[in-house]
Amino acid sequence: MRYTIFGESHGPAIGVTLEGVPAGLALDWDFIRAELKRRAPGQDDTSTPRREADEVEILSGVFEGRTTGTPLCAVIRNTDTRSRDYSKLRDMPRPGHADYTGQLRYGGYNDYRGGGHFSGRLTAPLVFAGAVAKLALGERGVTVTARVSNIGGISEPTPEQARARILEAKREGDSVGGCVRCTVEGMPAGRGAPDFGCNVEGIFSQYLFAIPAVKGIAFGAGFGFAAMQGSEANDPFCLEGGAVRTATNHTGGVNGGITNGMPVEFEVVFRPTPSISKPQRTVSLSAMEERELVVEGRHDPCVVLRAVPVVEAAAALAACQVLGLD
Ligand SMILES: Cc1cc2nc3c(=O)[nH]c(=O)nc-3n(C[C@H](O)[C@H](O)[C@H](O)COP(=O)(O)O)c2cc1C
Ligand SMILES: C=C(O[C@@H]1CC(C(=O)O)=C[C@@H](OP(=O)(O)O)[C@H]1O)C(=O)O
């Protein structure tokens, strides 16, 4: 399953074209809507107040409720835009966001309003694509689940701790980042290869780094390996009901770029939201002078809570690619 995401945060619509979707897949709309709702903006004071219904409109690739196997195109209308907040950012790029690099890359023709194509808003069609991928994976016994594992430096926070940390940063006109841990269960053993392009960790990483604000990924024990000895790190082989398994899963289900039949497990880190209301240093690109910038707009003081279904979506698409490799 290959996807192309299109649109801009303040354009008429955003969407996705999915190719390689198996024909005959029944689209469960209660499930798809619930997935989009998990990510949708404007649901409480830990997220952006921008309110979007995120209703999906299918343009192609679905007939009588089932996928046709030909390109599936879905759009989501943008309805609650406030572009005036962004007028000064063309000249004075926000530190941490893609205003400066986007302008360089596209010669100044990029739509900078609301972050344009770089906006976290573009993760809405990604979640739709991921929901289709999850439905296809479900037929093969593969499930994808993720959870928050860190908010603003608090490891394994309770929902109350997470909320308190985010609101504390928000009160200061600031933001926090955090981590999401994801498990893909039911992946058959023996998929992937050690080489560039086919390596399971590499494939997952490519999909996960396409999520805005993701800055790192680690499989299994991840950076914790640095403090382990081989005897602790190795996952002993064992037999479970006649099948070869491992007693622990420090390696995150992958050895030599190939699945070993244990759950594929990884953690991603999200940077703190770039758009904060504290004054920051930037440069006026027209005057070529340093300036102070106060960012306006309606921003997430932390993207991590809303990003959990986005991580699952990216992982589901990656898992589809891994399963289609051989
Ligand atoms: C679900 C989600 C919501 C986001 N919301 C915001 C936001 O409100 N304000 C903001 O400045 N960045 C937000 N971001 C992050 C930016 O889109 C991202 O940092 C920016 O595109 C630059 O990309 P990079 O951080 O990967 O370099 C969000 C990201 C995600 C995944
Ligand atoms: C709208 C969404 O999030 C947006 C992501 C975002 C960014 O820079 O990433 C900036 C804000 O955009 P705006 O200033 O237009 O309100 C968020 O609201 C969404 O996720 O659906």
C-alpha cells in the first residue's frame, strides 16, 4: 500500500491517495470515524482550539462499501481556518517549524498559512490511510496499538500527570514533547531483509519520520541497550506450544532487519510543539535583521496525546509494506 498525502492546512481540503489497497476490503465506517476522532483537534484544553469535523469524503476506489483495488482517494475539508495569524511568518520564520526550510525548498511559493503542507493537520488523512491499513492487517491477524510513554520528561505518566504537565507549559506560553510506544502484534516471522530498503527497522523508520515533530525512533530496549550487558540484552529462545519464541523482547521483534515472530515494538520521540507564545528570536528575511517574534494562532501545547493514533497509522502502513515484501 503506497500513499500520497496532499493539501494544505488552510487550503480548501487535505487528503490522501492510496494505491495497492487489496480489492474487496469492507470499509468499517464506525471504526474509521472513531480513529479520526482520536486525533481530531479542538477536543479539550490540552490541544489546539481549532475545531474540525474531519469528515472523510471518498472520491474513488470504493464501490458498494468495498475497496475496488484501484487508487483510493479520500478528502477532508478544512472549515475552521484563521489565516491572519500567519501573515508575518513569511518574512519572520518560526523557530522550530518548517517556515524557513519550506520557503528555501519551494523557492518562496509554499503556502505558509497554518504551516501549509507541513502542518500536523496533514496527519488527519494519514490516520484515514492507517485505518484502511489496519482493516487490511486485521484480516491477516495483525494488530497495532500505541500509548503515551512520556510527557515533558515524565515517564509513564498517568492521564492526570500528563494533563497537568501540558497545562503547566501552556500557562507559561510554552510547550512540551514526549514519547509514544507502539506494538505491532501478529507479524509473521521471516519478513524483511538486512539490506537498505527492505530492512524492517528501516521501513518502519521511514513511515514514522514522515509524521511532523517526530525526532527519534528506537526499537525494543532502544537507547537502554547502552547500559546493558549482552547477557541481559539477549532474548533467550524458548518453545511455546511448539513454536519458537523468545522469553523477552528487548530486540523489538527484529534481528538482522528480519521479523523474528515476536511483536515489533518501538518508541518514537516528539519534540515540543514549535509554535509557543513566549517571545523568540528570529530573522526578518527581507531586512536581514534579527527580530523578536511572538507567534500567534491556535496551537497544541503538546502534540503527543493527539499523535498516538497517528503513530499507529504510520506503523500500520509500514507493516503492510513489510508484509508485501516477499
Ligand atoms: C498531531 C500534530 C499536531 C501538531 N500541532 C502543532 C501545532 O499546533 N503547532 C505547531 O507549531 N506544530 C504542531 N505540530 C508539529 C509541526 O507540524 C512540526 O513540528 C513542523 O511541521 C516541523 O516538522 P518537524 O518538527 O518534523 O521538523 C503538530 C504535529 C502533529 C503530529
Ligand atoms: C488543525 C490541526 O492542527 C494544527 C496543526 C498546526 C501545525 O503547525 O502543525 C498548527 C495549528 O494550525 P492552525 O493555526 O491553523 O489552527 C493546529 O491547529 C489538526 O491537527 O487538525
